[in-house]
Amino acid sequence: MMFQDIDFIRIPAGDYTIGLSHDDLESAYRMIRNTPVKQDFISSAFPAHAVHVDEVLIRRSLTTSEEFSQFTAETGYVTEAEKDGWGWIMQGTRWLKRKGVCWRAPFGSPDDERYRACGGMPAMQVSWNDAASYAAWVSVRIGKPVRLPREAEWEVFARCGGIPGAGEFTKDPAAASAVHDFLETIRHALDAGTHMSAGLLWEWTEDWYEGYPGGRESREYGRTYRVLRGGSAISAPIQRTREFRLRKCPTARSPYYGFRIAIPA
């Protein structure tokens, strides 16, 4: 496995501001009117605050199914969906458990054939634990520390890549409405050589779901949930902003969760 410098965006060490300002918070609240997006997820990204980020390289692209396949072939790793015999899929507006769904067949439907036919597609139906195991394997392969991006790193990375903030939308981007549209959106982005793949899949980050300094308290903060960032091609516009935080158990998986790797410089 070989990586080149061009495969990564270098985030210089320094102090950065992440999170929502008061004005951005109000803008975010307006964006979720008449949507099922929970206000608590908006509140968790408030207030804006300064963080220090050490120099880090964050991969431009999401980990692909081919790369994940190499990992499982060499290590014999069995994902949590494969162990349990099921994964989450979305049917209409409902989340359902479907037997036999895993990273090899993320939808449990004929769409899996379309997914496998498109080379370079991101690995899907991977949990945080699966993603962290992959990163540990890459670390051994290249002889350098490798992990998932931390939340603050990801937000700076998203700003560098032009991902809009909650106060920057001039027009809401359309979301895919069906699996076929979702896969086509990803395929077109890959074919176009998009310089970074944020906004295609929710991306696991290294961090636990904790509150921001000076923010509102929540019973959900602590060592229960990990954070996903970026939104997916079926997500609401607010979820595809660089500040939005989603939290899920480390065992959670769906066709809309993926990951990229980070290498501390």
C-alpha cells in the first residue's frame, strides 16, 4: 500500500476556530424548520471556540471498498455487520435491520450489484470499530501512526476544501432521494475527479461525542457515542455543513457511513 503527498491535504499546526457562532446558530435553526433534523445536533456545535491542531495529513478521498477488501483479505478481519448477520438500511423514511447486509453488500438489494460494478466506490456499512481497525492495519503497513481524523481536524480540513458553513449557504444543495440517485451522485463525483469527497458519506471521526466549552449540557455526552461528520448525499443541507455533528454508537453501520484516514505529521 503506497500513498503519495498529493493524496492528502496538509493541515498546518496552529490555533483554529471551530463550531457555530451565535449568528450561525440562528441560521442553522432556520435551516432545520420543517425537517426531521433534531435541534440538539445543532446545539451541540455551539459555541464557536478556539482549538489547537497539531500538523496532520488528512486523506483527500474516502477509503474505498477495494482498499477495505485488501485489509480483510490480509487480516481475516470480520466486520461487526458480518458478525451480527445484519446491517441498517433505510426504507423510505424508516431505518430497518436487514439480514446479510455488510460492506460487501451494503444495501441488501439489487443496488449492491450496481455498487460493486463501480470501481473506487467508498467502503460502506462500516462501524467506527471497523474503521479504527483498518487504520491500525494501515499504520503497521506504512510504519507510521494512522488514525481517523479528529473532529477539529476534520472541520479545518472541510474549511480548506470549501465545504460551506451553516451561515454560508446561498442555495440549498439537493439531496438524493433514492439509492440509485445516491450511487449516481457518488459515481459522478468520482468520475469528475472531485478533489475531496466530503458530503458523499457520513465520516467517522476519532472523537467521543462531548460538549463544547461553554455549550449546553446533554445526557448524551460522554463515552457512549462517536462522532460522524460531513453528511451524505441523502442528507439534509444543514447536515452537509462543516460544523454539523452526528453521534452514533461505535458499532453503528449503514450504507451512508464511511471514513477517511489521517496521519499525524
